[in-house]
Amino acid sequence: MKTEAPDPATAPAPKPRPNRGGPPQQVRWHGRLAARVIWILVQSLALTIRWRFEDKTGFLKPGTQDRFIFAVWHNRLALCAVVYNRFVRDATRVDRNYAALISASRDGGLLARIIELFGGTTVRGSSSRRGAQALIELRSAAEKGLDLAITPDGPRGPMYTVQPGIIAIAQITGRPILPVAYRHGWKLSTQSWDRFQIPLPFTRCEVCFGAPIHVPRDASTEDRERIRVELQQALMAITRDE
């Protein structure tokens, strides 16, 4: 069943939530064990998938030094680390890595551990907790030459609605935003707010990289809202749920 896309003309950016500080929540031993099991399952699943990808940017060439902010919907997180390793790191043949923005919650702690097992790094924070500190850490990661990875509708939605945070990060870091989506042939969808997608073994996975979107350093409030809508439209143009 195809999910109805939100209309950017009637879907304004969500209002900022109160921002709380404090350290991000970490997983305990059983959470670390669960992360290891999930990592093994995803690795094994990826070996059975029939991959196909489309690169509208032309940047996936050996030796390219371009760095991006990868924007991926929250419900596509299951294979995002595999997609990066397979279609970005391996395709460009450059020693590169990424910092993923992950919620400071305990669930975020589990996801952060999984990403670390795949070789990535994480920054913990969201619009409601550690937002300012996360912004500083993301800027530092960009200055070190890392790609950035952000779920523009996460961690609490609404589904398929780009929040303004990713636009602010692009403006501060100067990094272009690269829309990324992929479609599973066979999958399960959970009943969570984002209808999280779980690919099934031997499925076909079509990965699409959209054209990069730039946010000028001197962008005004009106400019940022226009670019937010542009990013939402670009992501929906390559998002297929049927």
C-alpha cells in the first residue's frame, strides 16, 4: 500500500520542542548484546539482497572527495549503514566515515551501538534533548572531514515531514544535503509512528541518491523554510512504499 505523501504547502515545519540537557542514555549489557545480535542479522540479511542503485548526483566515482549530509527517512534506518558502506565508502574508494545524529534516548542508545558496530560514529541529541550540544558536535565532525547522516523526520515525526534542524545544520556546516531513499521488494512494516520497514531475506532493494540541495550561509528564515519544503519534495519524489 502506498503511503500518502504530506503536502509541503500545508505541512509547515514542526514547532521547536523545549530542549533539555544531560548526558545521552546508554544501553546496558543486555542492550549491547541485542545490538550485536541485530548487527549480525543485518549483515547476514544484506548478503541475500539483490541490490540496484541510481545516482543522480554523479559523485559516486572513485577518488571523489565530496562530503555530504545524507538525509534518510526514519523508517529506512534498517539498511542505512549497509547502504553507506556499499554505495559510498566502497564505490568512491576513499577512506571516509560518517557521524550519524541519533536521539539521546535509551532507544537511541541501542541504535548508536549498532551504527558503531558497522564502523560509523554517532552524535547524540535531538530537538528536544541535547540539541545545542549535538549541533556543536556535528559541526566539529564536519570540520574533521566526516560525512553527516540525519533522519529529517526523526526521532518522533511526523512521518515524512522534514523538520527544520537539518536545514540549520546544512547552513552552519556548509555541507550540501543529499536525499537518499530505498525501496524493498519484500518487507514488513511495524505499527510505530514511522511504519518502520524491515526488509525480508532475498528481497530486491533499489537505492536512489537524489540531487544535492545547498543551504546558503546567509539564508534567511524564509529561505530556510523554502529549502525545507524543497528537501521534503525531493525526498518524496524518490520515496516508494508500494
